[in-house]
Amino acid sequence: MLERERHRLIVKFVGERSVVSVGDLVELLGASEATIRRDINTLAERGEIKRIRGGAEAISARHESKLVGMPFVMSQGIHVAEKRAIARAAAQLIAPGESILINGGTTTFALVEYLVDHQLDILTNSFPIAARLLATSQNRITLPGGTLFREQNIVLSPFDNDVIENFWGNRLFTGCYGVNLFGMMEMDALIAQAQRKLLKRCEHVVVMADSSKLRRKSSMVVAPLKNISTLVTDDGASPEELEVFKTAGIEVIVTSVTQEDRLKQSA
């Protein structure tokens, strides 16, 4: 991608999101971290964006509250084949008639395809997941109350006494920003808070994370490894990366990306 196009996209992305991290821009634009940092410096010197620690901020922030992280529609186009393979493997863990929780995200959204023939009791904070399940399945769907964040397409509430407190599920299926020896990590405090509420309402935590997330770190730990029951990832993970989770007593499921997954990605 040409430098001029990268600069245009960075300004657009920062303007839409108010704040964006270097990591998000690296993933979105497919450029190196060093290149993105140079781009941010150049654009900041021109007065087109503000340079902040770990990323960039819009000159004039939008009024609507924003979450730190990549928008749902953009994230949907990244690691598509891996997410589909992970979702297929994760769906095998679900027993008929089970009650489960599905945290919002594009990896967990891929799970919906494999729940069409199920009859489950599902709580999800994701509008796209709820809408697709309602259209394609006979599963019973519960949505919590709270504020709808348009870019991530999730409903989050700062209050403890909401619908989530009255739901119990056998498993929570969740994605994350990163997962490593420190635990499951997120970039946004409100997202981390919402995930911790979900963690309290299940017996088993299933983390669905493509192999790139095993190499990501953040300053915000949502849950230590001892709270994770199962990790489902793709075969891009190295044995050394997986050993961290096995040593912690976590069930590790490694799934292979098929040709059908890749064809689905390009469709």
C-alpha cells in the first residue's frame, strides 16, 4: 500500500474512532509497527491527528462514546478462515439443550453458523449474533440491557443488577484482544468489565482466539489463566506458545484451516 493511501486511511480511521491504537492500525493496514509509528508522527506534525501513547487521537473527538479496539465490520475481514475453523471446533463442545453465553466479537460471531440446528438457551451481548440466531435457528435468545456501542455492535452496562445476573450458563464462549501467560487481555476498560461479569455466570470459559492473538499483549488482564477452561486456536500457533496453556492445565484444541474455510473467506 502506498504511503499516501496509508495516511488517508489512518486519518479516516482515527476520525471515525476518536482514538486508535498502533496495534489496530498494524492489523488494519498490514504495515509494520515501525511504519505505522512513522506515519503517526508525520500526520501529527501536519496537524491532521494527535499523537498519544500507543496510538493516535482525532483532533476533534466525536461526541459518541467509543470503545478501544477495531470496529466489528473491519475485524470481520481479518483472519476469516481461521475464525471459521475455530468456531467449527468450538461448536463441538456444546451439548444439546445447553445454556451458554456468547460474548460479542467477530470470532464468536462465526460460531452462529454451527448453531443452526441446536435448541439452546443463549445469552449474548452482541446484536449481530442475536439477529443471526433469530433468523436462522430455534435457539432461545436473551439480550442484556445497557448502552449499544455501534462500532463493536455490543450492548454493555456498567450496572451489576442487570439481566446477566439472572442467567447461568454451562459455558462462556469469548474472544479477546490477546491471551498469553498472563491471561486473557483486553484494551478497553468497559469491555474488560463486561467480560468479567460474564465470567461469573458460567462454569467453563472457552476462549476462541486465532494464533496471532497468542502473541499480543495489553496492560489490562481480564482473567488469569487459572480461570480459563479451554483454548480453541488454529494451527498457526507454535508448540512453545501452546505449552504455556497446557502447563496451566487448560484444554487446548488446535484446529486446521480447510480449503473450504479459505474459499468461504474469498467468497
